[in-house]
Amino acid sequence: MDCPRRILFHRYYEGFSGGHLKLKDYIDHTLSVKWLEPLLFVDSSSQSFHLWNNHRCLTKEYSPMSADIVFVAGIDWRALNNFIGIEYQKPIINLIQHVRHADPGTELYSYLSRKAIRICVSQEVADAIANTKVCNGAIYTIQNGVELRDLNNESCQTCYDVAIAGLKNPKLAFELDLMLTKIGMSVLTLTRQLPRDQYLSKIKHARVVITLPNHREGFYLPALEAMVMEIPLVCPDCIGNRSFCRDNDTCLMPSFDASSIVDSALELLRNDELANRLKHNAKIQSSLHSLESERKSFLEILSTLA
């Protein structure tokens, strides 16, 4: 029987982020098949407690030359600086999670010329790096998936008119909170990092969710999570949400302006027909973003390297 293909992952962990969560999903994808053996090295500069504490695939040594496939994301490329030309000796898979990789003059941009198989979390990210004309290697798009079963919102009691996911824009979140409470709305405003299960358990009790991304994202997961939970959504455009956030179809997409966002939330609270239509369309759209679909697409790419 052939030995499993060893795929080596690397992480610098300075605190929880959606990017770390997605890397965890990709490690779990490789654990789902017998022909792959994932190994994860967490850099010693990382926090002591991270997503992979006591994980079965942890390794104490980062040895890319002894791996069959090397997986990098973000600044993980730094760990390969001492292995000159490794990308011409074995496959490198590069997960690209943000459109900022296409910003000239940045560290992330400098890695695009390194030979790799690039997996982009949205078509917008894929288009951004392809348009640089400097990418060395194939570019694939695998839309981010979520565990749909974890987000079931059936028979959930409503406690708030509006929930605001404001971690990335607390100033605007508090401005919205003030405007909505002044007109008698009950509002839940979240502006600090919470464990994902706690965050979701709070959000699901709202009639309407406002999510506030950065102006530029690679893929904005909180918006998709609200869609899966069938909560009418208000989410401004952030580039990386355009494939699933469509104005007046799956959500409302006002500008990054407090008055416009409040008007959109109030419209959803007043207009049941609109809210129900958006929920219906969003549910259909979100069903296309399962972890199972993401896993299948990733393993198909890996199978070509086996």
C-alpha cells in the first residue's frame, strides 16, 4: 500500500481571525482522506493557545524538504525563505484570502512571482491577482464554505430588532447603535472578538443583521453566516462579498454611510415582503457555500498531484 502524501502547513498565530479559521478547514479537509497526511508547524513566535492546541497533526519541526506538498497562506512564505528554489522541487499550494495580495509594493504582492498553485477564496480575489500579470502558476477559485448545519436558525426567539457585527468598524457600529436606539429600536452591538459559537448564538436572535466589513475584503464570512441563518441582511460592498451579496436580491448593500445603513435596516423591519424575498434568495445562495463543496474542490486539485 502506498504511503500517504505528506502535506505540510505553517502558521504564525497572533490571535483569532477568519483566515486562521479557514486554514483550519483546509487542514480538516486533508484529514478526511487516507491518502493524505497533514502536518502543521506553528511558529514559536505564536500565541501559546491557538486553534490547534493538542491537534493530532502538530509537528515540532518545520521541514518542507521532507514533505510531498507544502501549503502556505499569507506571510507563511517567510518560512520558506531559507529553502531557495523549493517551489521548483515540489508542489507549493498558496491559499489567497484577500484582494490586498494584488497591491503592488507590498510583501504579499512580492510572493505572487513565486511558483505555486494558487487557491483563491473568491472570484474577486482570483481576478485581482490574475490582473497583476505577475502570478507564477495556476490560479483556482474555491469559494469559501461554512458548516451549514452549525448555523440552523429554526424556532429561534427574537430578542433584538437589529444586531450589528461591528468588530471591524466599531466607530460606525456605535454611531448606528445610537441612531437606532434613539428611534426606539432594540439593538445588539458587537465590537469585540468573541468565540465563533458565542458570536453566532447572539446574532441569531435578531430580526435584522447589519455586518460592517472593511472597505476591502477577500471574502466576508459574517455576511454569509447571516444568510445561512436566514436573517435579513444589510452589508455594504467590500469587493470580496460580491459573489453572494447582491443588492436587493440576497441583501441590501448601502454605502458606508450611517444614514444609508440605518435606512436599509428600517426598510427590512418595515417591509416583510422584501425581507422574506431576500431571506429566500440568500438561503439558496448560501447553500452553494458548504464545507463539503469546498472540500471536494480542494481534494480534486490535490488528486492531480498524487
